[in-house]
Amino acid sequence: MSKPTAPRALADSEAQAITRNMRISPRKLNLVAESIRNVPAGKAVADLTFSKKRIAKQVKKTLESAIANAENNHQLDVDKLVVKLAEVGRGLVMRRFHARGRGRSARVEKWFSHLKIVVAEREPDDKSFRDTKPGHRKGDKAARPEEIGETV
């Protein structure tokens, strides 16, 4: 007698990929993950390809795995995929020591991280997709100094 199968945690229009124990601190990984949240999957892959961050290569592999899961396991349309969730979690911490003066030592912590990427199939509408960071769009009133009252 076996356990009953657990219900699927994601919706039918979603797929995920998880990478565990990436050798980078969660704060640094979150900077890269933040850049692909709520972005179409194709644009996110292109952004990660040309990113200068070291960890972007591993994040790209995880994203491509999520896209492949969506296509092969759930028969979703690749052209309509959006990065719905890019979640960063804390992994283990390796503790080492660094020799200091007068026979003392200091602790060095080497952080590991977990990354979970969920892609969802959505119709392209202007509100759900993000072209640039909020407040920095072309024609945005908050970005114009002359309307705030500042002199240029």
C-alpha cells in the first residue's frame, strides 16, 4: 500500500524548476532574480545571457529548465510564458576562519542559496509585462523634472 499522490501545488498553466545549494549569498542572487520577475520568458533569457553577474549563467539554466518543463511536461505555449515567480531562499552556511593579528581569528561565512522559478502561460497585456523599472518609463510624469518644478 503506497501513499496517495499529493495534489499539484501549481495551476495547470504553470511550471517550475528548482536549483538548490548555489554557491552565492541570497542577497546577491536576489539582485539577479529581481531583474527577471514579471518579464516574458524570452526576454528574461536574453537579459541573463548578456548579464555581467557571475551567477546569471546558473539562473539562466534554471529558467531554461522551467521553460522546458512547461513545454514538455505540461504542453504550454513557450511564446506566452512569463516568469511569474523567482524566489530566493537561504541554504546552508559554511563557516571558516580567517587568521587575525595577535593569535586571534575571525569567522568567515560562505552562504549558499536556493532558487525557485515558476513560469506561467499568460496572454501578453501591457499591465502584466514590465519593460523597464517602475518610475523610469519613457513619458512617465515622475521622471520629468520640469513638471515637478525643478529647473533644468
